[in-house]
Amino acid sequence: MPVAMSAHLEVVQPEIARKQAYEAGKLAKRLRHQMGQAIADFNMIEDGDKVMVCLSGGKDSYTMLDILLSLQAKAPVRFELIAVNLDQKQPGFPEHVLPQYLTERGVPFHIIEQDTYSTVTRVIPEGKTMCSLCSRLRRGALYHWAAANGVTKIALGHHRDDILGTFFLNLFHQGSLKAMPPKLRSDDGRHVVIRPLAYCKESDIADYAAHKQFPIIPCNLCGSQENLQRKAASRMLHEWERQYPGRSETIFRALGNVAPSQLADRQLFDFASLGTREGARRADVHGWLAGTESDNNS
């Protein structure tokens, strides 16, 4: 290699490394800020909480755990973290990866071993998407362990893009305005579920996970395909973001800026009483449909 080129590389390479380190630091700070803001806004974690961090081995749950550990060191409240993974006995699952990683990090953990894979493959016809049933079985196993071990909060790794995708799936296919809330109580009332990554976008999480070099475990070991409707919603959001940068953030802000009187849900706003006159008789709905009110008044 020519001397001049070698000297140039010696100057350029450290500069590239410094720039990468600077950008990685900015990204980490942004994610910590967004997660801390979400935790504060929704009062996700309180003093004395035992938080079960559901760790799948994907980029989202690794990032959630890593930033929670960072926040825990300086948090204004004391709380306990325990990482929990469900080994569903999928063929080829690298069962050593998570215990090794968590042991090296010094993170308390527990591996639940439950063969939900056999159940899913027995119930779901070959070639069909297994994700929905798999998710329900996984949730049941995690909730059961949480109840038996004094867990007060269950942390899931859903991020902003997951929440938006769910919103559009419900809008397009269920005819309802709902998404994934950052905090909720389980249907049986026994558990409080939190989503600390609610304000974080997926691309930031992917960059963070790549920089941290987390030992990612793929989510396709079962051979099932991701829900096609969810993939379509994701493509739509990505295309919107490409054409109109910032649109996803605007839509997400709208989820927290609801005006019930400007929608049409009669359970959220009493439209029927709006502008009514005292003593005025209200016509029966059947009368309006059948025309009997006008008949009676003629």
C-alpha cells in the first residue's frame, strides 16, 4: 500500500470510529430519555416493584432490559428486575444463549420450560400462521409464573411501531379505534402490564441492538410466517414515513390526544343529551325506523 494512502487511512479510521461512538451515544441517550418519559408519564414503575422483564431473545426485549438496567441505577425509586424467558421447546432453539448472556450481565433470571410448540403444531393446520395461538399460550405461562413469584409489573418489549401497527389493524379489520396501551391491567385483573418502549421507534431499537451486539435469537424457528395483515400495515407505515417524514410520530401523538365529542362513540360522549330542551319528548328509535312517531302525531 502506498505510504500516502496508509497515512490517510490512519487519519480517517479513528475519525470514523469517533463519529460512530458519538452517534451511538446520542442514540442511547435518546432511547433512555424516551423510556424514562414513558415510565413517568404512565407511572409504570413504583417504589418496591418487582418487574418481570419478558425476554424473548429479540432486539426489542434485549434493548428494553439493557435500558431498564441503566435507568435502575439512577432511578428515583427502588425496584427489582428479573428477566424471564419461556423456552417453548421449538426445534433448534439455542437454549444456552440467554442464560449465558444474563449470567455474564449479572441479571437475575428464570427460564420457564413449557412445550407450547407441540400444542400449537397439533392444533394449527400446516402452513397456517401459528403466531396468535402461540402468543396466547406464551402469555398464559408468563402470567402464571408472575402470579406465583410476587411479580408486580410485567414488562413487554412492544415499541411505538407495534402500537401503531395494532391501531391500524383494529381500524381496518375490526372497525374499532384501539391499539396497545403503554400500561394495562390483564383481563383477569391480576396483573399490570407495561410497555416501557412505547415511545421508541423500531429503527432506533434495531440500531441500538446492532451496536450493542446482542446475541439475537431469530423468531422463525417454528417455520411460521408473520401475520400478513400486520406486515401490510408495517409496509404502509414505512412507506408513509419515507414519503412524509414524521407522520408516524404525528399519528402516535394523536393516540394520546383524543377528543370524544369529535368522534361518534355514544359510550364516550352523551350526544343524545346535547342541545335537548327541557321537557321535550324523545322519540323511540323504533318509531324513527318504522315511521310510527309521525303516524301517531298526524
